[in-house]
Amino acid sequence: MKETNAWSLNGFLGLLLFIIGGGIGVFLLTQERIAPGIILIILGLIFVSTITAVNPNEASVITFFGSYLGTIRKSGLWLIVPFSHRKKISLRVRNFNSVKLKVNDIEGNPIEIAAVIVFKVVDTYKALFDVDSYEKFVEIQSETALRHVASKYPYDRFESEGYSLRGNADEVAAELSLELQQRLSVAGVEVIESRLTHLAYSTEIASAMLQRQQASAILSARQIIVDGAVGMVQMAIARLESEGMHLDEERKAAMINNLLVAIVSDRSASPVINTGSLY
């Protein structure tokens, strides 16, 4: 079953019927007409007991002796079926912050991860009757989905291309939202958004992985420096030859060696002035 609209009338009509019935009943009692007066008073009390107030962004689920009659979503004062039971449920947008979970990524590295889930109830019947406690259900399924998604990707990509938890946070959050929606649809819950709020290596490997990241950054920087140095050497040789200075292969090799050492070295080069011939 899914959520349906419950039968309801304007609640102020119930108040009017209560006032009329109670007033007439009291009048009949004063006229010593006991039985009709008591009946009218009881009817008035029944009418007033069927009045329920629904606040904005709130729903009232109506059941009658174990049978689901429907849900009232529209805010206001309403008259419903007598002797029915009302259960209020919030339709507001809510946040769920998961605890920091310790998970192994796809490479087996232990990581710490947490997320925030933004959701709201869209089907009150499923939220109340298809699961035991939809709020607890959201909590457990959110942590389960987060563990599953985190185990499908590495924390970071050092050598190969592809998605990673650190480098593709938006894509990972989108996949987490999709998986959460599939898991929570049975509880009548809509996932509006999910975002990672915490992502880090576990303490036992954090130091080693930091050294790996630093080494990777150094190698990447060195590659850029070497590419730039080679281009500068090529430009220098081409400029000299365009101005009429022709160098043999040995002098080119010496010049290339000196320029590369001066440019690529991570320390300041100490120049050596040659006042004689190279030969």
C-alpha cells in the first residue's frame, strides 16, 4: 500500500456541532428531559473528540481499529472519523550526521569517513507501517551505504587515472545519494542530498601515506621542472644558431649539461668561469 488521503471535514463544523449539541442537551436537562439531553451531550463530545489539528509541514496518519484510513497533509483544523487514532509525523527536511566510520578502501587502506544525509518523509504509510522506526532505519542504512561506497574506491589515485574518494568527492556523493535512495525508498523517505563531511587516513597509516603523497608531489614537480628546462635549452641553442653561432656536437653537449644542471638543481648553482678554450 501507499499513502492515501483520509476523509476529513472542516474542524470548525465539529466545534459548531459540539456547541449546538451541548447547548441543546443542557437545555433539555434543565427541562428535566434527561435521556435526550444526555444523548445530545454525548454526541457533542463525540464530535469534539474527532477534531484534529495539523500543523504546517506535518501529517496526521489516521487509523481506525487497526485499519489505515489515510493521511491528512493539509494544515488546519479537521473533523475526522470518530474513535479513530491519529499519529503525527513530520514532513520537514532533516539532517542526519553519521559518526566517523573506519572502513577499508578498495586497496585495503584503513580510512575514516563520515557523511551528512539530507532527507524528508514523502510517504507516511511506508514510514510508519513498512519499517519499525524510519529514523533508525535511515541511520543504519546510511552508514551501510557509506561503507559500501567507500570500499569501492581508493582514497587517492597516485599513478593511475580513475575516481578516488579525495579527488572526486562530488561523484562519490552522487553515487551515495543514489544508493541511499534505493535503500530508503521502502521507508517512504526521499534523499535530497548527501555530502562527505570527513575523510582521512586512519592514524596507524596516516604518517606513511603522508610521505607517499609528498614523494608523489615532488616527482610531479620534478617532471614539470625537467620539461621546462629542456624547452629552455632548446630555445637557447636555437637562438644562438639563428644569430650565426654554430656549435659542434661536443659544445652543444657541454652547454646542455651546464644549463640542465643549473636549472634542474634544487640548490643555487655555483658558476665556473672558463677563460680558456674548451679544447
